[in-house]
Amino acid sequence: MLLIMARLSKEDLAQMNRDYFQSLEKEKLVEVADNLHLYAVEQWEKNNSDSSNSSQPPSSDNPFQDQPKSAKSKRTGSLQEKQKKDSIPKRKAGKQKGAKGFGRTQILKIGEIVSHFPNKCSACNQTKLFNNATPYMGHHVLELETTEGGLKIVCQLHHYYQASCSCGHQSLSKPGEGITSTVKGRTRNLKLTEYVLVGNTFATLIASLGVRYRLSRSKIQEFLFDWLGVKLSIGTIDRCIREVGIACEPVVEELLAELQLAEILHVDETPWYQKGKLYWLWVAINSKTAVFRIAPRTKEEFKQLVTEAFVGWLITDGYGAYRHRKRRQRCLAHLIRKAIGIAESINPRISRIGTIILEDLRDFIRAIREGKNRAELETIIRSLRGICYVGKKVKHRKLKGLASEILNDWDAVIAAVNNPDLPLTNNEAERALRHAVIARRISHGTRTTEGSIAYSSLLSVVETCRLRQINPWEYISSVIKLARKGLSPPPFPTSVVSS
């Protein structure tokens, strides 16, 4: 008699244990083993499928993971071709040396002339004594203006004048210059300056499309031409995004100092890639301020984000770098999700223990929120601790890990007993990271330290403005305007501004 199993379900697997196998006759045992083998093969093929051996698109492959040998052999062909390919140096990003350049083909129609005069004599410091001022240089700036009907691009011609003083010295007005950001191996470093094609507000719009709305550089290029009739190169668009991010870096330092004074701070981190190397995107956030940082996942980097000056309460997950902080509430949502997975186990005993842990965690949260008395809380705590001691001795990796995790971090798990106003989950930090996680799946991270700083700085300013109900792009536009002149950013608004 053949045992037919077209698809093994959770209930089917739950009935299969050692006693069941020993009770089967040889023919039935072989048939069951064959079905289990087919099921195992199916799962293995599912876990090891990629674009080279299935209909999955190449975008589903991990770009930072080596291709399997079978895929490599198909794509490189013979051994000689492979060796020849390996001998070719890797192509750098961006324009290649010797490649043909492209100049501007779109004719710019001047809609406004902006004049810049020297405000004082550079020799004797006298003012208002200039005669015969004449323009000696100029450049075009594409600036964004808001109208009642929407957005409009205006081409400005900036004229810079030279003028003579009564002392005989001739002074020049010049475009402002800010800091220069350097990257090793780059042919031209990024300098914040007013001598650029894209104006402050227009650069802010481009940065918002790239960072906030997650459009690629080519899609931004397409959007600007289709909707605003402006042709910009990919390099100019990339420069604007990095320029805005670098300009926001000093603002983040101010926000970071504010975070150290917070009473409650949510902290979390998620994987991030910088040129294929694994980094982490950290976030520290409270009700009014958020700071992001891309750095390795170490205790030292955590201390750069949350310094020893911080004496408030931390809401975190179970990462070991947080555990030296005594005033800490453990995120119970993390533990609940793990308990749900164990409660759904095929093994009935493991499932029962996981269910008890899950119920105790939920009862604890409910009791805190409903303001139950200390006796009821103690009953729940004793039950949770007792079942965790039982789970710690069971030979099941996930259950043993969860039980040990709760016991080892016990004071942080039940910190809300004496501090019922503490948040019991780390949802604030997780929600703040959600946007960046989506962006990471699209862009696969950043390529340089400068790019990481620019992205995290801009993200910090935007998220903080959202928390304070401030239009982020108006503030960021003023930041880059001052940064291009070499001036410090304006103070970050603290009050909520109604739109």
C-alpha cells in the first residue's frame, strides 16, 4: 500500500516523531521517507534558487555575495575567458578616463539678473566709496520658485562686479565658498560654493527626490525634464544630493547634543552596506529629535551616538552593546515576535512552552497599561521567569535562546514594573528605520564615507523636522544657502510651526 503525500503540512509533520517511524512497516517507512526526501529537496531548491537557475530577476540576487560556481561558469565560459576577465582591472564608478564628455545642449533663457557688488574696500575697509562698478564675471543659476499654480524654474544670471575705491584700490565681489569634502581617488573633490548651476531651493528639491522619495539619479533626471523642462546631467544631480547632505552635517551635531538631554531615547540599528562592506544604520530618536548614523556595529560607535552624558532611559532590543546601561527598558515586541515563532512549532511540548511565554509577555504589557497592582504584576513575573527556566533546559535552539535572552536581560525586561510610564516597545525607532530599509533594498547602500555622511545627515534633519511639524525643505534650503557662503547653519527651529 502506497502512502500518498502531495504536500506536507504543519499538521502532517507534527504527527511524525520517532515513535511514529518505529511503528511503521518497512514498505510504509520507505514511502514516508521518500516523501520527506522530496519535501527536503523542494525546500533546498527553493532556498538555493537565484536568477541564474530560476525565473527570478537579477535584482533579487545579493549584489555583495559571490555568484555560485554554476552561474559563474555559464557567464564566463571557458577557463581562458575567465582568467582574461579576472586580469582586467575593475571599472570605477562614474566617467572613465579618456571617455568623451558631454556639454550642455539646452539653451538657458535668462529670466532674472542678480547683481553682486563688493560691500567694502579690501584694502582700506571703507564702504560706499566705490565708483565705476563694472561686471567682470557671471554665471547662470537655475532656481526653483513656488507660484500659486505650482513650481517654476527661473534662470538667473549672476553678475559679479569690480569697483574702485577712493584709495585707488580695486575690489572684486566673488561667489561665496564653503568647506571642501575630499574622497580618496576622486579626480574632483566636492566644494560647497555659490558658483554652481543649481540654486539652493532647486538643489533641495533634487535631494528630496533622491533621499525622501527614493528615486534613482536617472529617474530624477527624467522627472525634471518631463515636469520642469530642465536637462541636468547625472553628475550634477548626484552632486546636489551630496552637497545638501554635507551641508546638513553641522546641523546633526546640534541635534546630537540635544539628544543627550532627553529623558527617554529609542535606539535601534539595521544592516547597511558601504561599497559592499557591512555597516549598520543606527538611529536614536525621541518625540522631537532623530539622529541617524552609518557606522560599524560596535559599542564604541554606540557611544558616539549616545554618550556617557546621557542619563535618561534607553528603549532598545537585546544587542549586547546596550547592556552596560542600567536605565534601560527592553523592547517586549521583539520578544513577543520570537515567542510567536516558537508557539507555532511543530513539536507540541515546545509549542506549549512558547505559548506560555507569549501569554505571560502579553499579560505583562496589559497589566502595565491597565495599571494593575503590584501583586498581580508579581504573579505574572514569577510565571514568566519560571517558564523561562524550564525553556532554558529544553534541547531546542530557538526556545533555549529566547529563554536565556529573557533571563540574561531580566532587569531590562521588567524595568516598567517600577517605571510604568516607560514605553514597552521600540516601535518609534523601528518606524524611523523603515524608510531607510526600503531605500537600502533599492540602492544597496552607499559607496563612500562621504555618501554615508550625506545620506544619514539629510535623513536626520528631515525626520527631526517631521517630528516637530516643520517644513524640512524650507529649512534645508536656508542651510545650504549659508553653507555655500561658508557660514554656519541657522539654529534648528524648536517650536511646532503650523502650516
